[in-house]
Amino acid sequence: MIIIKKNEPLANHCTYRIGGPARVLFLAADEREIIAGIEIAKENRFKTMILGGGSNILFSDRGFDGLVLKLANNFIKIAEEKEDRAVVLAGAGAPLAALVKFALDNSLAGMEWAAGIPGTAGGAIRGNAGAFGREIGASVLRVRALEISGKSVVPAIVGKEDCAFGYRESVFKRNKNLVITAAKFVLEKGNANEIADKIKECAEKKRISQPLDFPSAGSVFKNPEGFFAAKIIEDCGLKGRSAGGAQISEKHANFIVNRGNAKADDVLALIAQIKAAAKEKFAVDLKEEIEIV
Ligand SMILES: Cc1cc2nc3c(=O)[nH]c(=O)nc-3n(C[C@H](O)[C@H](O)[C@H](O)COP(=O)(O)OP(=O)(O)OC[C@H]3O[C@@H](n4cnc5c(N)ncnc54)[C@H](O)[C@@H]3O)c2cc1C
């Protein structure tokens, strides 16, 4: 069932808990509803943006003057089974955590690294999310998308080779007219106990290294080639620096956390300070990993 909310605070729809109202928030539970949302936006000449789990986004304090299309098509099923592997089909709105759990429940290996990463399958594919040397692109077989061109909305199947996965990159990030609606993943058959152990290990490593006790959107900057953004920020002496309610985490310097009542402008002020210091001290141009809306 389509759910439409007017003037909906975006702070309620992102892990940062920051952001003013969306003119319209449109919750779509299947592909038909996603198309309906895109068409309503076109008819009303609203700007449109796609929202997954909101775990890689900083929304403006002024909100979004358009239609936010939140994907809630969260089915996950086995599409095909072979002796040694299975193809899993998931809706773009399926939480990554649910995909990790589904793989475990079916003794399928290959998603353990994603334990503890928030967000949806669609958001993860778009940014080629990764951890511990693994990336989601490695498990993608093909992606189902909608291409918005002029007045039409055309379904497209994008094979893995055309996804152009790179470090936190994909064709979906470069082409904003592509909306991911579902994807197929190839996972290897494995041993449930070993998969469970790996999941625990990955989640524990994240718990130890990341400031999970405060709202954030994960790592703010990509690691520049040959560097770690967190180390650069630390070496600039910025760890713990605050602006309003936002703070560069004491635990992981590439996280800017919301200490309670941060505004987007507070986070942006810290981003600007970090970029200026990294440029001055290390001649490095840090690039945001998070999406600033
Ligand atoms: C505590 C914490 C830890 C994290 N750890 C990691 C980590 O280890 N590794 C990592 O890679 N990331 C990490 N992240 C960042 C984030 O969880 C991932 O980038 C996640 O994959 C984003 O998915 P999402 O659904 O929340 O995307 P959103 O934040 O909703 O959207 C991000 C961008 O993708 C676009 N988008 C979303 N869905 C679609 C779609 N279906 N089609 C087209 N475009 C779409 C949006 O328009 C937006 O531009 C972390 C975040 C937090 C808060």
C-alpha cells in the first residue's frame, strides 16, 4: 500500500537524525508503487530523490523541497539453487541486515562482512558498500533498475560488468536517472556455524572501532589512494573537535557524530574544517563518501 506523508521530517528517516521536512515522502513497497511515485513527481514537477535506509545521507536543515521516494520493497528469496551456490533475489528496499540473516539462515556464505552495516540492498549497491576488503559488487549477479528518461520510465536489467563497480562507486552513483529496484546475488553454500562465527567477528570488529553509541552516517570521507581518511583527520589534530551539536568522533576520526541536537550546518562546518586542514597539511583533497542533500 502506498503511503504518502506531507511535510515529513527527514530526521525521522536517516541514521543521522538530522534534517528538515520533505515536501512529500512517498513510501513504495513494490516496483509498481515506485513507478507511481516517479510519475506523481513528474506530473507535479517535483524534484525527486530516492531514499533507502538513510544511512549514508546528510539532509539539509531546510529539508527537501520535492518528493522523497523511500523504497520499502523488502522481499528476499532464493531464485535459483545449484549444488555449490544459490542465487538470492532481493528488493532494493531490503535491509542489508536482513540479507545477512537470510544468507545465514540458508547456510550461504559471502555476506558476512556486511554484518553491522545499516541501510538497504539498493543503497549498498549504489555506493558499492564494503568492509574488511570485501564489497557488495563482488556478489552481485545483475541489477534490476528503472531508467527515468524524459517522460518515460523504462525497466532495465544491468549485468554485473555494466554496474562499473569501483571503490564506493557504481554506474548507479554516476547516473542519477537509474533507480535500483532489485538485485540478484550469487552466494556460496557453506557451513552455518562458520558463517555465524564470521558474522559475529565482523560485527564485533565494527563495535570496537566505530562510535555506534551516537547517530552518524558512517565514514564521512572516502579513503584517498594510499591514505586512510581517519588517520589524516587524526594527524591534523581534529579528533574530538566540535561544532554545535556535531563532533569529530574520539573513537574513529572519519565519523562525525550527532551528540544530540546537531544541525546539518554543524556537520558541514566540521567537513569544511577537515577538508581545509587535510589540504593544507597533506596536500590531499578529501572527497565525501556521504551524500549531502
Ligand atoms: C554506523 C554506520 C556504519 C557504517 N559502516 C559502513 C561500512 O562499513 N561500509 C560501508 O560501505 N558503508 C557503511 N556505512 C554507510 C551506509 O550504511 C552504506 O553506505 C549503505 O549502503 C547506504 O545504504 P542506504 O540504503 O542507507 O542508502 P541511503 O543513505 O538511503 O542513500 C544513499 C544514496 O544512495 C541513493 N540510493 C539509495 N537507494 C537507492 C536505489 N534503490 N536506487 C538508486 N539510488 C539509491 C540515495 O539517493 C542516496 O544518494 C555505515 C553507516 C553507518 C551509520
